[in-house]
Amino acid sequence: MIRSHQLSKVFIALALGFTLAPAAIAARPFEVRDSIQIADFIEAPVFSPNGRHFVTVTQRGVLPQGVTESTLWLFETAATRRTVADDSPIVPIQLASISGALNTGSGILGSKGLMMNIRWTPDSAGVLFLARNGQDNRQLFRVSLDDPKAVSLSALTQDVVDFAIAGRRIVYLAAPDASNPTAPPAPDIVVGTGMTLAQLYYPNRQSRNHPTPFEVWSIEGAAAAPVAASRDAPLRMIGSYSVGAMVGSPDGARMVVIAHADEVPASWGRYATSGEPDTRAFLAHPASENPQNDFGRALQYQVIDLGKGERHPLLDAPLSDWQRGGKDALQAAWSTNGRYVAVSGTYLPLEPRTGKDSLTPCGAAVVDTRTGKVQCVVEKPKANATPVQELSWQRSDHLKVHFGNATSQDYEQRGGRWQLTARAAGTAPSSPPLVLSIRQALNDPPTLFAKDSISGKERRIFDPNPQLADIAMGTVTEISWTDTHGRKINGGLVKPADFVAGKRYPLVIQTHNFRPRKFFRTGISDTASAGRALAARGMLVLQVDEPGDPFMFKPEEATENGTKVYLAIIDKLASEGLVDPARIGITGYSRTAFYVSKAITDAPDRFAAAVVANGSVGSLIDYYGAIMGDVDEDKWTGFYAGAQPYGEGLDKWIANSPAFRTDRIRAPVLIAAANPGELLGVWGLYAPLHQQGKPVELQYIRSGQHNLVKPLQILAHQELIVDWFEFWLNGRKDPSAAKLDQYRRWEEFREAKKTAAGTQP
């Protein structure tokens, strides 16, 4: 087992969950680097099968090294119970650590972080996980409790997207090499007709947005080998990086996965009449029409026979909930005898002979693998029905369905049918000795709590951010206001640590949603936001939760969901004496880059400075890039101007799009782009402002991504945002000698702005 000397890298203060700052040392202001180095839990705690240990994962940025670091922490259950009982210190063990300066993707099987998919081995002797150890490919690792050294089980040239334990073997799905070190050089001349800008800009880019062939590999002992298909070639499936479920049968002979159907039957078009908008979009385009888009093929549950190297549909129907905002947690669960499989979020197969098709989404269904018979046990007649969260078998004839509202239902097989049954007395599963929970709030960083199931006593057992005890972070409070349509808008208002009532502060509005149950660091993203670091410079910061319908994808969207919402809260806070209406800043990225571009164009006198990053600014290149890469041209036409930019439609573009009206903009604008594609998107705002001699600064990060994740890129981006608003709203400069050129440029901007204002009628 782990020896005491292996604790040398773990600080006692970290384990205690707090640090006592010396009374003589005042808390210092919060900075951008503090935000980057805050650790968050990226995996929920997982108990070992024997219950003696549990693990969890934290992730943080590390400066000045400029890497992201994921750490797997090990706790002993008995020791944790003693800690809860007598308040004694507990020292978590650093079981494994992975680091790298890498971009990350999204989606369930996308590369969300550096370490993911934490699972114990069946004998509780070790932990399996996926990790990106300094390179883009995810590898499968195993770490033993006897020798805590992570050992790679897969090849460095494979990108492992998912894995599962099947009996005595581990099965994983290998995607194409994400690092692509041997990519052929881009051809000098291509026929680009019909290709998207992304394809032309990045000819060798491995996209995670379309169906991709995954190979099925198996590990028995220490050797990994492909599962052979009938023709001696590796077994492949058409997988999706966006969604997945993978579980092995009890005997290890079969595996259930989510895969794209090899062919979409024409009859599946009947599901599109079921009232499910997502399904209509999903089935609307055959794969041959748009092979780059994930909507091009239907997803379904499939069964892989590992011995024969074959796969076939578990049921001949597509998924129903795979893209509905997390309605049902897509998953499969084998019964203990391996005969039945319960699945969530699917449709039922069509019945052409009887004509009694069920087009209602099924929250949970049971499939008999011997007979092929399928029964829906949880129907979903309404899209907002309580989602299925988990499926578990109590025994081979007893299925438990867990719902998102913490309730559950039990089903037993009677007379060949699965029927809802009352839970029998005395059969309720016993509670684990410890109940673990990760808690956070707007002003409380994430921490791990443990509650003893017997005594009911609870205690914080792990705070991964003891350094914050010495930092003045200010406070965030939820606020609400009403827009011109009477809609209630919510947001979070960040105040400086030394806030003084009655003083009017500059205000920075940060856009693109608000999460009231998460600790507030910067904003909804690390792009175009600097949250608490801005507040530490004597500003109020407001994170806005913009409304959606009925204006989404309409020409009025940016005005009604953006500009008017922002102006309403400015007026409210000004009337309450909190903000100086002459010192208002605003930031936007992605979709709200267009909102902010509209706001500073339509209400030029209301904003003193702005930041626009990684998003649409309403230029024609934005529009053409969208319609050439998306299956729905109409929605983007509606979003930008409500008409195509030809003939009379061009008049609507000139009247509606900020890219045609940059002469109205008076606010100094900081424009940021995190890669060549993002630069092309914002160029339609930067170039005309620069041409007109208006104060506009451009920050270009060549190797970033839409939501920045590399610590050094975040540091440079957010420090520039802080400097920008400090200069234009507070009239202050950072005294660093390294920023002399920056402020020389901005002083020239300011003089030019004064001159331009003096010449206006």
C-alpha cells in the first residue's frame, strides 16, 4: 500500500481545508493570476468497489510555467469518517498528476480536460483514467494503490475517446491520431467549390464535429490489441465525439455503445413528425449531403460482439435525447445475468406491419437480447419531463430508474412485461458510510464535504484552494431587473472588497449568461471576461443572463435580448446611485460579440469602452462563413438581418448590421481573436474602425481556441482587459515598464478621440 513518505508532496494546510493568515498581513487584491490558479473539481468523487477508498480530480492553471495541471486525489474512507467524527486533520494522497499547455474541446467524448473518465478496477487495487499527458491524444492510464505511478495502456498515437471494463478485459475506442504529426502538406492548388472556410484554412485539422471512425481495442493483461473483424481488419464503428455510452456485459463477451447508424432508413423520417424539433433537424439531411456535420447520421445504441468482431443495432431506432440540453443522461446498463439491457433517451423501433408506431420519446427502455423484444418503461410525452439520470439493476428482474429530481422508480418483470412496482419493505439499499458532495456558491470556491451516514455529522474535508484565504475577492450578489418587454432578467453583481455605499462606480457589463450556483471567478468563460480582477480595480462588474425566445434567430435578437437589456440595468443601477453612467464598459464574445457590436453602434453615447472577442460582428464574411458551414441557412439569415444581402435585402443589412455602421461607434474597442479563424470573424469590425482612425486595439493569439484554456494565453488576455478598462473607465495605468508602448498607443487613441469629439456638430 501507499507509504507515508509518499505524502511529501501534499501540504497539511491543503488537507485541513483552510489557511490562517497572519493578523499583521492584510489581504491583497484579487488578480488575474489568482483566477487562473484556482483549482476546481472536474470529476465527482468515486468510491472503490470495496468501499475502502475514494478518489476525486482537481484541475488548475500553474504559473509561471503556463501549464494546466490535473491531480487525482486518494482518500481512505475509514480515516475520513474519523476526521468527520473528531475534526482531526486528513491528508489526501496525490495518486497521479498530469500537466500540459493544451487546448481542450467539448462534448461528452471531446477532450474536456487533461484527466477524465475515472474508474476503479473491479478488485479495488487501482484506478483507470484517460489523460492528455502533454499532448493532444488521450491515453488510457492505470495507477495502482501499491505503486502510485501512472502506467499508459494505450499507444501514444491513439486518441482514446472512451473505455469500459468487460469481464477480465478493458475495451476502448481509439479515434484517429489527434496530434497528426505526419499530416501531408497542404496542397498548393485545390478545388474549393462547396468547402467551408474551416476546411480551406485547416486542411489537416482533425475535427471533432462530425462522425468519425473509431477502432475497437481490447486489453487483456498488459497488451492492447484491436478487436478483429471477420475480415481480419480492426473492428470499426462510426462514432461521435459529442455523445457516448459504453458498458460491457457481465461475462465480458459483449459491449453496448452509442454509434452512428451505418445507413439511415428512409422510414426514420417518420420520427420527424413526432414533435421533437431536435430529431427533425437530426434526420433532415442524409449523410451524403453534409458529411461534416454531426446531424448527418442518426445515433443509436449498438451491441458489439467482442469474440466475433461484429456489431449490430441493439434496437432499430435513433436516440431521442442526445442533443436536448442534457434531458436524459444517455447510458446503458446490463442486467446481472446479461440477458437484458436498459437504455435511456431513445425512440422505439417502428412497427410497419401493425401500423402502431410509437413516436413518443422513451426515457428508459428494456431490451431482451435473446428475443429482441423492446419495452418502454418511462415514456416522455413532454419535452420538459423529468430527465432520467441513472439506470441500475438490483437483480436480473428488477430495474431501478433514477430521475434528475432525486426520485426513483422500480420495475419488475411480471408475465413477460416490465411493470412499475412499489419498493418492497426492507429492500431499500443501504447507504454508504459516507455521503460526499462538492459544494460551491457565487462567493464560495468549490470544496469537498463528507457526511457520516450513521451519525449525521458533516464536515468540509478538502479545500483545494487554501491560498484564497489571504486574498480580498469582493462579493457577488444576485440581482434582477425588467426589460422593455416585462421579462425578468437575472445577473450577478460583483462589488470590490472595499466597496463604499453611496459612491458611484464604473460598471463593466459581461455578457453571455450567468450561473448563480457556481463560484464566480471571471465570468461565463475565460474569454472576454476578467470578473473579480476587474472588481479589485475599483469597478462594479455585472454578469448578465440574457433572455432567449421569442427573439432567437430573428433580426431583433441582438437588440431585444442584448442592447435593451443592458441599457435597462444601466439605468436601474444609475438611478440607485451605484454606477456612474458616463463610465460604462461592456464585453462580448461568441454570440454576444454581435450583441455588443450592436449595443455600441445603436447606443453609442452609453458606453465608454468595449471588448469584443472570438465571435460574430455582423460582417458579410461572418454570414457567408456561417451559411457555408451550417445546415440551416435560414436561421443565420434571420440572425444577421432577416434577408439575404442582395437587392432590397442589402438595405436591411445596412440598417441592421453593425459592420455597416461602424461610423456610429464612439467607444474605444479592444478586439481579440484566438486563432486564424476567429481573426477572420472579427476583422470586419477591426478593419473599418482602424481605417477611420478610431481607438481600436487588436490582440491576436495565434494558437488559442474559442474558450481560452492555456494559462499564459488567459493571463495575457485578461490582463489586457483589466488594463483596457482601467485606462478608459478609471483613467489609471499599470506602472510596469513592459507596458510603456501599450499606454503610448492608448494615449494617442485618447487624443485622437478628443479631437474627433471636438469636430462633431
